[in-house]
Amino acid sequence: NAGVTQTPKFQVLKTGQSMTLQCAQDMNHEYMSWYRQDPGMGLRLIHYSVGAGITDQGEVPNGYNVSRSTTEDFPLRLLSAAPSQTSVYFCASSQRTGGVFEVTQYFGPGTRLLVL
Amino acid sequence: GQSLEQPSEVTAVEGAIVQINCTYQTSGFYGLSWYQQHDGGAPTFLSYNGLDGLEETGRFSSFLSRSKGYSYLLLKELQMKDSASYLCAVKDSNYQLIWGAGTKLIIKP
């Protein structure tokens, strides 16, 4: 099992450029999510999905789009990059069988994004 | 609003015991979990408390008091590899995890 994989590991963008951060998991988890992590702040939820074809917004969705066409993949799209989107992005997945399984999230290694 | 408060930094000595606190105010409560995050790494799951009381996993224990909105993580027999940030997270009424900013644990030899 590779667990949760993310690509790329690092990315530099210019303001206004668009890009897609890739996320894949091989654990057959129904729940997947995207977070951003900024210094001095907790992880903030961007978008999440409870299964293929179902997505919803989290706390900070503006400027980001997601889709979930398969159980395995959950890409995050930056529509028009802004310096405020400079951050570390984590993808995570978990089961949806209740209790400890739902809160046991498995994280990818992260993507470090710099927007100039 | 929803908030989780943790101290930003805690210092301890190798071989000792340290306690990291987390207080929370959330709309609904469906459990609290603790994660460890090394510098440059991803968070990894440590423990979960759904009910009041103490949960123990090896050198790590986590305590929860729902009436006080309070949890702590206890690390025993500290090792240098325990130097990391420790994040608490609460599952709220929207079934999402709300995260604290994390506590950086510095361990001195």
C-alpha cells in the first residue's frame, strides 16, 4: 500500500497561473479532504468528498475547485493563483464507518506551493 | 465561533514526562484526536477520545473531559525523536475536524 500520495512536492507559480494538485489513495477510503496549513494556524479544510461524485466546501473554499470521479483520486485545482494561496497543502483520507475510524485521517506528504 | 487552544511551545527534558493541553469550544462534539507532525512532514494519528477518561497507547496517553472542554496528551519517557508538533482536532456537528494550531515540543538532553 502506498497510502496517500500527492504530486508535486514543490511548486512555484506566478500570480494568475492555474494548476492542479494531485492526490490519490489506495486504501479504498470513501472520505477525502484537502487542507492548507499556514504558520501559526491550524489545518484549514478547503474541500472534502464523502464518495465518488460527491464534493462539498470546507472552511476556506474560495479560489479552489475539486472533483471526485473515482474513489481513488481527488485533485485540487487552483483557478487563478494569488500570493495568499502560498501554503502547504495536505490531502487526507479516512474511512466512514464511524467513531475512531472517521477521525483517523491518513495524510499525504504535502505540496509546498509558493505564489509570486 | 469554534476554537481550539493549545500552547504554542512546550519544553521538556529527555526521559521526563510532559503534558500538552488542548481546550475547545465547538458547535457539537463527536470526539477529539491527537496527531504528531515532525518538521516538514505530514500529521500522523496518535490517539482518539470519544468519551471522558484516559486512553493509553504505549508511552502516550490522552485524557478527555467533555464537561470542561479539555483534553491533554501525556508523553512519558521522552525521547529526542518525540520532538515534533502535536495537534489536537475535534469532530464537530458538521462532522468535520476542527484543528488547533499545534504545540511545538522541544526536548533537551
